[in-house]
Amino acid sequence: MSFDNDFDEELEPLKSKTPTSKTPSAGKKLTLYFMSTIGPGEKKEKLTVNDANQVSDIKETLGNLYGLDPDEFHLSSGGVTMDESNQLKDYNVNDGDDILLIPASTAGRLI
């Protein structure tokens, strides 16, 4: 059996849910569990992320994954609300940790 058919159909490129890195990052890869407390029921997703990524980039990816606007939630680890301009490694997260997605209206920030 042989397949010699030519296809003239152009395929659209796949869209990645992973944020594109603006500069090569030198961080380490961590497998984390992101748990959404927004909406009915609890949803948990396992993602492998680079700890050098900015929190804002991770929020964008999670927003796409959960169908949420990144401005409507914050990420929290160990009771600390993460600042979007910081890198994930600034929060001392370890492989296998849980990170919460919490509604922006209930998130508190320490100054």
C-alpha cells in the first residue's frame, strides 16, 4: 500500500497554551498543581512550569486553561498572594506544590 496523494490544504499553526518566553530563562522546571477555587466545584490542573517565568505569564496560561480573565484572579502559595511582576522562584515553591487561583475580589496583598 502506498500513499502518493498530494495535499494542497494549508493547516493552521497550533496555538500553544504555554507562554512564550521573552528571553531565554535559566530557571528550573517544576511540576505544580494549580487549583481553581473560582466558580462551582474545585478544578485542579497539573502543569510543568519554569520557575524563572513571571507570575503574569503563568496567569495568562492558566486563564486560557480555565477560561478566566487573568485580571479576575490571583495566584497564592503558602498563604501569600503572588505579585504579577515577580518570578515564580521568588515564592520558594517546590516540585509538587499546590498553587491556588483565588478571585481578585478576595485576595489580600502584603506590602
